[in-house]
Amino acid sequence: MTEQEQRETLVDQTVHSALLEGLNVSPAFREDSEKYVAGTISADELVELTRKRFGLASSR
């Protein structure tokens, strides 16, 4: 399995888990996660973008 396939699997599992919990997955997160799958941003950057979107402090 390629790194991109691994990233895609992780995102799919994350989205599936969120939906099972009754949460919504925003179009903005989907766009950011596509960048992560493509390898243009790291997992840490994806987390920071998501935290920023919800007004949460940086995890760094």
C-alpha cells in the first residue's frame, strides 16, 4: 500500500467514525483532508487547520 493509499484510508476511517458519532464533516475539512491525502500538507498541519477553524488553541 502506498503512502497516499494509507493516508486515504486514515481519512476515510476518520470520516466514518465521525459520522457514526453523529457529527458532521464540513466541506472545509474534506478539502483539507484531500490536501493531506495528496501529500501537500502533513497530518500535523491538517490538525492545526482543523483546530484553527473551530477557534481552538494550537496544539504546538
